[in-house]
Amino acid sequence: MTDRSPLIRVTAMPTDLNPYGGVFGGWLMSQMALGAGSLASREGLGKAVVVSATDFAFPGAMAVGDELSVYCEILATGNTSLTIAAEAIARERNGEAETRVASGTFKFVMLGDDDKPRPVRAAANAQNK
């Protein structure tokens, strides 16, 4: 792995399992959305909401007790939106082995105090005046 920092780091618990005993894909997607949302809010300096989630893949599996790290990067910046790639990496509980367990893309729209779309950098511009 590279020396990048995760946006989210969490341990999979028994309540996060699907009926077959593996970690539920929906739980992985929600953790990825939390990480991507954190990056979107930080970059856009305010409220960011998911408007789409695409291109999901689940190339690996993780077990209860494994640690999940979510890494994100901004792919594109629009006038009011940010497109963010998220990657989920599991580390085995009792070791250092890591597995890529999920990836996907999220699009966020920045919202103002009126809950209407606003430019990504509007909050930064308002703070600098």
C-alpha cells in the first residue's frame, strides 16, 4: 500500500454481516460514502450530499473483525459538484495482510444554507471577504 491516509477506518462487527457470513456489500458502500462525504465537505467547505453512486466492484471479501480503511480522491470538480473515487481496503484482524474489497465512485453536490446547490468554492470565497 502507499503512504496515503484513510478517510475512514473501522472494524467490521457481527451486525455488519450478510446471511452468508461475509461482510455485507451495503455496509461497505455506506462506509465508502462516509469517507467520500468527509472529503467532499472538507474540499467544498460545507454541506455535501450524494446525488449518485456508480461503478461499484467488490473484488475481495472481508471477515468480521477485519479493519476497513477507506481511501478517496477527487476525480473531477464541477461548478456545484465533486466526483470522488473511493477504495476500501481490508486488513486482517490478526496480521498485516491487506485486500482490496470494494471500489466505487460518488458524486456530491454542495448545498448552501437554503439547501440549494451552490458553487463548490462559495464557502471559501465568503470566508475570505
